[in-house]
Amino acid sequence: MLIFAGLGNPGAKYARNRHNIGFMAVDRIATDHGFGAWKARFQGQVSEGRLGGEKVLLLKPGTFMNLSGQSVGEAMRFYKLAPGDVTVLHDEIDLAPGKLRVKQGGGHAGHNGLRSIHQHIGPDYARVRLGVGHPGRKEAVPGYVLHDFARADEDWLDNLLSGVSDGAPFLAAGDAGRFQNAVAQRTAPPRSSKAAAKPDTKTDAKVPDKAEEREQDSRSPLERLLNKFR
């Protein structure tokens, strides 16, 4: 059993906030991979299913972001799992919108959801950092992450969530490289190496035919000679 915990705040008021991209990610996985209905459990909402050969519990803590660790810790202890069996998907302001990084262990970098999880299970869990961009000023961060994604964000956001879902079986298998490659196929698809053929102006241009020129010139040799001196 593995736990994929998406972070966010419960309720319709927060559903489209940047801070809720973790909720959005596990929702997309549940839909695309045929997971069971969401049920109230572990102070949150859970959905069970399989990704490849792994049984996975998707978890959305209902404790609000600052207390996410209560829900994650309760689920982990119930299934007698280790922190290494937990992957947390969360918003990351230090990554550009649409970018993604996978990290094993480490600090919480001031993220309140991760800070709470550290307090309940320690730092040795995996993280999927989902870039939402930075507002530019530190004091603007709280308002920025608690605002909805803009309409202009819809394309890259959908591509990122689709990529996370595409790669979820690789993430469950512990293959971070293939997971990130699956995401890149959605967010930065390779361009064709064959440039569109351009007309060759040197070869396509019509070369004047001397015989045609002579046929079109009906002047007599004497008239042509006189015209040269006019």
C-alpha cells in the first residue's frame, strides 16, 4: 500500500486556488485510473485503487493546509506504513507555472502543509512539487496562493495535471525519471525536427530561354543593329 496525499483546503471556496493544486492532481489520478468513490476517512477524503502493480490510497486532508499532517499521519499509522511509502503532491511557488520536480526527503521550505507533515511523520517522505509561480514579493505570497488560477493558466494547468496522471503508475513504481518524462510529454512535447520545406527560389525561378527571346523579337537584324545606337 502507498499513500499519495494531495494538499489543499477543503470546500468549494478554495477548490480552484493555487494552493489546491495537490487536490486537483489526486482528483485527476482518481478519475483517469478508475479509482473508487471518495469516502470520508482519516480526517479527510480517500479513494482507493491501483496504479500498475501497486495498491494506492489517494488522500485529500480535510484539516485545512496548516494541519495536513494530522490526516496523513493517521492514514500512515493505520496501514503501518513508513514515511517512504508516502508521496505528497503540493503547490510550489519556487517553480515556474507548469514545471514539476520530484524530491525525496528534505526540508519544508516554509510550506505550511509540509511543515505540519514533518511534525507528524518526519521529513523522509517523497514530494511532487507542482510549480505555480511566485508573485514576486514575499509579502504577497499568502494572497497569491489563496487566489484562483487565472483563465490564462488553464492550458498549462490541464497539461500538468494530465501529465501527472499519465505518469502516476511510474511514480507508484518508484521510477521518478519515467514519471517526469511522462509529465514532460504533456507540458513540453518534442517539436518535429523536420522544418517545413521552403521553395528553392534559385531552382524554382524561371530561367530565360534564349531561343524564346529570339522568337519573340520579330525585328530584322538591321533593325536590331540600328536600335543599339539610338
